[in-house]
Amino acid sequence: MQTRTTVHIVDDDESVRRAVGRVLGAHGYLTSLAASAQEFLDTATLDTGPACVVLDLMMPDMDGLMLQRDLQRKLPVIFLTGHADVALAVRAMQAGAIEFLEKPVADTLLLSAVERACVAAVERFAFHQDQQALLRKIERLTPREREVLAWIVTGYRNKQVASQLGTVEKTIKVHRAHVMQKLEVNSLPALVRLADRMGMGDAGLAAT
């Protein structure tokens, strides 16, 4: 069964939170309401399923742009604000916002933006889950196995890796076999693709 996307509505105006929540709820969306950025950070569970945020721009303590930066593109963000400003809109969009809407917003515009955000949310959650699964596999490796992996995925042969690490080729072959087993791959190309998906080069792997 596919997990439904949660739409978090973060706005210090209760009437706006409830109005947006009613519109989205009427169209089948799961919603969660928060009166501030800090309340959202304190109460939202972000690792259990896909989610996006409908976010006010001007709020006390932490404004919308600060929260967007804190989320670090993990969740798709739609700005819904009564303080439309070209410069702020540009900053929000450059930081990855799905849409920048002005209050009051037509239901059709809101629903269109939320639909796009939900599609992005599913993709980002799947990517995050994939990265976490890969990270758990990498964490199975010993420090020496990570060093061997770093050299192998950059094209070094077993004999060359042995020379670099001050050991014998037979030992490197054993380490390589352990690496392949722990990472659940059966070929060098698959090993290289896995390392590439983690965004880990030779220096990053060796230092992990």
C-alpha cells in the first residue's frame, strides 16, 4: 500500500491554517498544522513518509526562509504569504521552493502547487530511504575495507591497491570479497555505481 503524503501547514495565522487545511482535506490530503516554524520542527515526524510544507513567509522568531534553509531541501516547500516581494520570491525559488503564492490564493492554484509538491515529496523520500539503506551497508565495512573500496572504485587493480596500502595482493582480494558481500553487489561496475550513488569519491570513502 502506497504511503500518502502529509502536507504540513505552517502559519502563525490560525484562520489561514484552518482554511488551507479544510481545502486540502476536502481533496483527500493528509494535513498537519503548526503555528510556528519551531512548533513544526518540534512536533513533525519527517522520516516516516513523504511530506511537503505550505509555509508562511513572515512569522515570529523563525521566518519561512529560515525554516526552508533549515530543511535543507529535504521537503518540498510552497510559500503562501501576505507579504509578496519580488526579491524574497526570488530567494525562495532559488533555494528550491516549488511555488511562491500570495494570500488570498485561489483553491485551484493552491491545489496545483500541492499536487506538484507531493510528487516531489514522494521522489525525495524514496531517494532519502535509498541513501539511508546504502549508508547502513557502508557502515558494515571495517576502516580497512573502506580504504580498499576507495581505491577499487577509482580504477586501481588489486596489486596496485596492495602497494598503496603496504600489504600483499592476496589480502586485498580477501578485503575486496568482504566488501562485495557486505555491500550486496556481485560485480565491479555495480560496486562503482553504488559508490557513485553515495556521492563518495576516493578521499571521502577513505576518510569515512
